[in-house]
Amino acid sequence: MSQEELAFGICSVSTLSRIENGLETPGRATLEKMLERLAGKGSFLQKDPEETKAYSLRHLFVRNIIRNSMDDKGQILNEYTTGGRDDAFVCYVKALESYDEDDFDKCEKLIEKTLSFKGIKIDSKTMDYLILEPFEMHALVIFAGCYKERKEYDKARALLGNLKKYMEESSSFDGLHGEMYIFILSEYADLLVKKGDYSEALAMCALALNEMECRGRTFLKRKVFDIKARAYEKKGQQELEAECRKYAAILSDLLTLCSPEKTRTMIVPIFNY
């Protein structure tokens, strides 16, 4: 069995490599899942191709959500539910729909049901023993969003802080996990602005931007600069606020002009932060 086959759906290949080399100790659930897979016959990927496809579709759906690329969301869901599949992921999608409709009570109940498939509890003080898929991480972010909409900022902060710690201690930042980490940082920064912790919000924005530079991910940069602008506005630093808003507007124009049929030369000022 290759590293990719053993790690698939449990952890990243780089995390498995660190475990093999004694640089990281796996959590109990991670170890049990690996031992269970090693005890099985043949390749996991060959044994259940339908689950492999479903796993890929779940990842694609969440990636498009956090990148705000919604064009094929319905198509992905239709392909996923072919054959009557009705599981935690389908419940999560229904929760997203409720959140978009501002029905936060229904959204919370659906997210609790989504996470109950793995025995995950919202009020858990630690996530060290869990193996979360990106859609489950995003469900927790949405639950924090429900708290935020009700102005229960301390609860939202505790949940996002717990999820941020989980990502930093338990997950690798390969692929979608790295994008999800940046997304969580941006949501955390937005919450801190609403809560009035402007300096901490700016520090969170700086961390998010650094992660973007390290991983070559720029799709959330405009959002982060919008958050920075609001933080500077609240702090009374109008000059920095204006620079952030100007840069956010330029990023928006660049995104609009990315298609081949809409290209023109632009002068882009560089700001140092």
C-alpha cells in the first residue's frame, strides 16, 4: 500500500511521513483508522471507488464555496446525490441554504445533525481527537457565523479559536486544508472587528496574508483587505483605511478582468504592510 492510499481521507501524505519518521505522534482516532485500513485486504482506493469519487466531490464543493466560485455548485450536488445518497454532507448543504436564508435556528440544528454522524459536539473544548473533512470544518465556521449574527461574539470566538488551534496542531496545510486555514483566519479577523478587538483583527489579517504569500493563494486577499480597512476605520487611522480600500478595489477590478475577453493594462500601486 502506498502512502497516498494509507493517508487518503485520514491525513495528508506529509503528515503520514512525519509520523513514520517519529516527528509527530498521531491522535488515537488517526492511529485506529490507519490500523483498520492496514488490516484490510487490498487497496482502499480500489476497494471503494464510489466513496473515492464522493470524497473528491465533497472537496470540490467546499473549495468552490470558499473561493466564491458557485457556478457548478448545483451540478456537483446533483452528481453527489445520484443513487439516493443522503448523508452528513447532504445535511451540511441544507444547513448552508438555511444560513443564506437567515434561518439561523434551522441552520444550527442541521449543522448539529451533520456533525452527529461522527459524534462531534459543537461545545467540545478540544478537537484533538477528531479527523475533520473540509466540509465539517466549514460547517463549524458557519455555526460560528450563526453566533456572530446573534451577536454572541464570545461563543463565536471560542469556536473559531478552537478550530484554528485544531488546524495548526492536527492538520497539514496541503491543498484544500491550506485554503480552509486561510478562510478560517479571515472569518476570525472579521469577527474580531465586529467584537471591537481591532489590533488583534489586524494581526489576524497579517497572518492570513502571510499564509496566502507562502502558499500562493490569493482568492481571499480582497476580503482580508476589506477587513483591514474596517479595522483601521474603527481605530481612526483614515490614511491606512483609504489605502486598504483602494487596494481592495484594485483587486476587485483585477478579478473582473481575469477573463481573456476583458483584458487591459492597469497600473497597480504597491503598499507595504
